[in-house]
Amino acid sequence: MPRALWTAWVWAVISVSTEGASDQASSLSCDPTGVCDGHSRSLNSIPSGLTAGVKSLDLSNNEITYVGNRDLQRCVNLKTLRLGANEIHTVEEDSFFHLRNLEYLDLSYNRLSNLSSSWFRSLYVLKFLNLLGNLYKTLGETSLFSHLPNLRTLKVGNSNSFTQIHEKDFTGLTFLEELEISAQNLQLYVPKSLKSIQNISHLILHLKQPVLLLDILIDIVSSLDYLELRDTNLHTFYFSEASINEINTSVKKLIFRNVQFTDESFVEVVKLFNYVSGILEVEFDDCTHDGIGDFRALTWNRIRYLGNVETLTIRKLHIPQFFLFYDLSSIYPLTGKVKRVTIENSKVFLVPCLLSQHLKSLEYLDLSENLMSEETLKNSACEHAWPFLQTLVLRQNRLKSLEKTGELLLTLKNLNNLDISKNNFLSMPETCQWPGKMKQLNLSSTRIHSLTQCLPQTLEILDVSNNNLDSFSLILPQLKELYISRNKLKTLPDASFLPVLSVMRISRNIINTFSKEQLDSFPQLKALEAGGNNFICSCDFLSFTQGQQALARVLVDWPDGYRCDAPSHVRGQRVQDARLSLSECHRAAVVSAVSCALFLLLLLTGALCHRFHGLWYMKMMWAWLQAKRKPRKAPRRDLCYDAFVSYSEQDSYWVENLMVQELEHFNPPFKLCLHKRDFVPGKWIIDNIIDSIEKSHKTIFVLSENFVRSEWCKYELDFSHFRLFDENNDAAILILLEPIDKKAVPQRFCKLRKIMNTKTYLEWPTDETQQEAFWLNLRAAIRS
């Protein structure tokens, strides 16, 4: 079904007939998979009209008060139902009867004062049930969970009114991955109430007082893997050796979260570790020790070890009276078997030398977010301290000298992994001393701006992320993993410096590009993270990244981490999706093609100019522009000739032997300007023509077939037309030596054609008797 139709169908089936119900249903948002979200919509009831299309329904954080038998009866395919943080006080017996596919049910933090097993009688596949934070005092009159064979996570109880746990309460449950019981005010625990559960992976107990803690522990010690105790005051805790008779205990991990101890109760907890022999890991998180470190009772009770505990974790330990603390010497002997110790954010500034020497089995030590400095580290890492220590974490302490830190750790002969990140080293000396087996070094976030030969040559893993590095030019022949993200590198490191590198994280630098040749130069590279850089998406870079299918197996953050920063029109696009134009990627070919096209265009233009006399038109235009810049009319006193004669060379006999004789030898004589005789030698012919016309009173055109065909007239002599006809005067005298068809005059002599059509002209008569009249009229025209 198309997405749009499915969405419309979901909204249709959720719609209701009444206006109020319709308003509530419209507050739900459902996607095509049937997941409906209605949390924090101020709903006061379950929307009606819900159908089998709904598979997940979230109505948490509303104001719903009542769940009726018919509210959910059509949701037969519902798998997840969240009704937490409402005001529900009543759930009818058959409210969940039709939800046979329900796997997740949250009814936490409502106002349910009574719980009914009938609610769950058809929920055979239910895996998660949360009943925390309601008002009930007990888990009902009958076994509440006997119909839930597949239940894996169960959360029950509240912080005030839940006071009793009975033997029937957990009947029917055989295996739970997680059981959380909130019973801060627990007053009654019937023995064997939890023993019916054959296996519990993780038990979370909220107990204010430890009065019933041992009773609970006795029941679960052989079936529990992981116990977490929260919000408990252990000031009055007392462990009786006779309490636990189990030989084979299954508890492997114990967590104290927000728990308060005294010196005495801590001793009792240590005694518990010794008798519950399976405990391998202990964690104290956000706990408070109300004491002064007087653990002498440990010696009195002849307690030699922390049981079989191998891993000890302490986070955010508060010691109000730390200034009165003892020297801890009484607990030194207990630490001999411990292999992993983590003490985070607990204001530790010193590990006494004697304590370090007693930690003979220690392989891992984490002192992150404390107050260790070089001065105190010198005492902590004394001779024979931590003899088998392999990993030391001193992240975010007060170390300042890299050279001194390395020198102080020379006593740790087996150290191969050192984390000193988030310290303020700022600079790195040229040379340093390090333990001989160093393989891993973390110098991230230490504000260093350059790397030197201070780094040990034995390193296989180096982390220098989040610093101010702008280059990497160290030779580390054994380095396999390099983490150098969030720096200022402009290019990948030289592969010749790192011959066996297999993993490199170099994201969020200022790298613009990298090439196939660069990647191929790392012969063993298997994983590269280079996203978050400012990539210039050139044609070569795009061709390489988009054309290499195998590249995706090497680039771990491909393709989302790789985005273009330039050119501007693809900025922000994924490198995988960026496309450049043909002109950007084949510039040489485009330039060559354009050059060829221009050359052909020039050839075509030249041919057209030759064919249609374009050169002539350009010369005429130039001559016209030149003429325009001269005075429009020469003053009368500057006139040198009576007439300038324009004629074809083939008509020169008539001009020179007839017209010149008749005009220049007449009395008074006329002075004619002939180009053969009167043009200034060496002067541009166009200037000669224009000057002659301007210095002549009239211009005589001797027209004939020869005149029309003459190249001279075509390309040089007839430039005079622009000046002559543009002034719109009567200086032109036309003499027709022989009959000419007006249509035979070329189109470029448009004004001449116009004058021939609008003005009279003199025709040379072939009859000699009429020639005298011709010369008479010509003389008159020149004088006019």
C-alpha cells in the first residue's frame, strides 16, 4: 500500500464519532508501521477508535485516569503499550484481555492502589512489565505473575507505601533478566519469597535500611548473577557468618549505588565478600563513607583478602571527614588478589607507596578525573609498585610535564598502555624516557601543538586527537593505529613514516583532498576515518571517491561524513552525491573546442566579408567617423577648387581631354581637382579624397558602366559619399556618360541611388550639336 494511502487509512481508523473523542484522536501521530505517539498531549482518556493497525502506542505523561474493558479491545496486534506517568487509578479486569501479542507494558508512576492478576491472564508473550511508583502496599492477594511465563524484565514497588513481600508474590516466574524492587520502607520479607525464581541475571534493590537485606540475600545467593543495591544507609549493617550456609554462590557482581557506609559497616561488607565467594567484581558509585578510615576490625577478624574480588570500581566517593582519615595500612593486605582497580572523580591525589607495593596482582589501574600530579605520582609509582601493571589511566589529572611523567613511570617494567589524556602538557620535549614495553599511548586533549622524538618508538597505538597539531612527520615503524582527529592537519601523514599502519582516524581536520596514490601508499591500511574535513570536490577527487567501490570498505564513515566545502554550488552536499559540469572537469578539451569554434567563426566571417564586401563597409564607416570629426563645411576662403571630379580610370580620356579642356581653358577658367594630378603624394588616399571634397565648391561624379564596376570607386573613391550626402546639400553634380540602369548601381551606394531617383543629372550627348549646350549647363551648375 503506498505511504500516502496507508497514512490516510491509519488516521481514518483512529477517527471517532464524537467531537471530544475526535479531538483526542487527532492528537496522536502515527507512522505507516503502526507506531502511534501520544505522549505529553494532555489526554484525559485513551483515544477511542484504535484498531488492529496500531502496533505501538505511547500515551505516557498524560492525565489519563481510567482504562476500560473496551478501550483497547480492537488493538489485537499491539506489541508495546506505554501508560506511565498518568493519573490511572482504575484498570478494569479485561482491559488487556485482547492484547495477546503484547510484549511491553508500562504502568509505572500512576495511582494504582490494587493490582489484579486478571489483567495479565492473556498476556502470554509479555516480556517487559513496569509497575513502579504506584500506591499499592503489596503485590495483590493472589499470585500476580503466574500467567507470564515469558516475562524477562519486571519492575515493582514504590518509595513509600510498598512495605511487604510475600512468598506468593513471584510464583510462576522462573527466569528474569532484570528484576527491580523499589522498597525503601520494606517492613516484611517472608523467607523464600524470591527463592522461587530459579535464575535472576540482574537484581536492583532500593532499600532505605539494611534490616532485611541478609534475608533477601540468603534467598538469591545461589540464583543471582548481579546484585545492585541503591539508596541504602548501611550504618547499621551487620553480617552474621551463620546467615549464609550456601557453598556454591552464583553472585559475580555487586554494585552499591548511592549507599552510605561507616568504618564498621564497611568491615561487615568486606566480610560478606569473603563468604559469598563467587563475587568477582565490586563497584561503589556515588557512595558516601562516613568514617575516618579505622578498619582495624579487619585485622581482628583475620580477614586477609577481599574474597575473590578481582575488579574494584569506585566512582564519586564522598568522604566528609577525609582530613581525619587513617593511613589505610589496615586494608593494604586485602588488595593482593585485585587485578583491576578504577577510582574515578574521587579527589585522589596520592596512592601511598606501600599500597602500590601490596597491589601485586594489579594489571589495570584507572585514576581518571582526580588530583594526581608529578610530585604525588613519584610516591605512587615507587620502586616495586604495581609490578604487573599493564594499563595505567591518568586521564584528566594535574600532570604538566610529559618528560617527568615518562621518567617517573620507568619503574613500571610491564606497562604497555598509558592514558594521560586531558592533562595540560602544552608542549613536548625533544627526548623522553618511557617504560620499555610501551605499546599504547593516549595524549588526546593535552593542548600540544607539535610532536617530537619524545614519543617511544615501540608504540603500536597512538592517540593525539583534539590537539593543535598542524603536521605529522614522526617515524614510528611499529605503529598500527593512529588517532589524530580534531587537529589542524592539511594532508594525510606520509606513509613512509608509518609502514605498518592499519587504522587511521583523521576526521575533523582541515584536509582538502586525498588521492588514490596516497591511500595506496599505506599497504596495510584497513580502516580510515577522514570525515568532517573541508573537502574541495575537484573532478579528480570525485572521480576517485565515486569510482572506487572498494573505498567504502576502507572509509568507515562513508558516505555521510564526507561533505563538499567547495566549489560553492556543491557546498554541503555529500561527496558521493556531488556532480560537476563538463566544463569544470574537462577544461582543456572545452578550451580547445571553443578555440576551434572561434577559428572557424573567424574564417566564416572573413569569407562572408569578402563575399558581401564587409571590409568595404568597415572602411567606409571609419572614413565617415573621421570625416565627422572635421568641420562640417570649410570656410569660403579655404576653397581651392571649383570642383572635385570623381571618375573611373577607364573614363580618364573623356575627363582629361574633353572636360578639363572645356572648363580649365574657359574664360574665366574653372579650377578642377583630379586625383592623378592634385592628390598629395604619401598621404592616405582616404584623407586625400575627403580633403579634396572639402576644399572643392562642387563634386562632379562622372557616371558610367566603368564607374559602377570600378574597384577604385568601390573601395576608395566612393568614401566621399558619406561626407557629401550626409550634409544634405547640393554640392553633387552627376554626369551620365552613357545610359545606366539605375538598378545596376550597387546597393552600397544607397544615397547615390536615392539622388539619381530624386535629382536631375547631365547626360553627355552623342550628337555634337548638343555638346555645346552640355558644357554650358555644366558651367552653370558649377557656378551655382
